[in-house]
Amino acid sequence: MKRFGDLMLMPWWKFSLDATMLAVEAQSVVTMRLTSAALGRGTHAENTRMVTEKVSASMEASAALAAGGSAHKVLRGYRKHVRANARRLRRAR
């Protein structure tokens, strides 16, 4: 049987795990983009996409919070975008 304290910690544990994974995944995307740029494979289109995606993700997060969404929902949204970028960049290699 679960104790009350265990139930209270689970949302924080999940949020912490997702935040850590976002940091790792985002670092991987940054590494791929910097490596491409250093090897001369970076393009103006990719740089433009990177900036516009950041603005779009920020607007999406703001809208989610304004609509009553949780910080965890915003975090999951960012992870979704970062994972999509990682897949796209890996395929481009």
C-alpha cells in the first residue's frame, strides 16, 4: 500500500526526470547543430528554422500556461519538439 508521502512525491519525481531528459536531449541537438556548422554543413535555412522554432515553442508554452496548463505539460511539449529536431538532424547526416 502506498503512503501519502509517496503519492505526493511522484509528480515531482516525474517532472524532475522529464526536466533532466529535456536537458540531455537539448544538449544533443545543440551538439549536432554545432558539429554541422563546424564541418561546413550548416545552412542558412537550418539557422532560420532554429530561431523560428524557438519563437514558436515559446508562444506555444505561453498559450498552454494561459489556458491553465501545467508546467509539466509545457515541459512535455518542449521535449516533443526537441526529440523531433533530434530525429530530423540525425536523418540529415
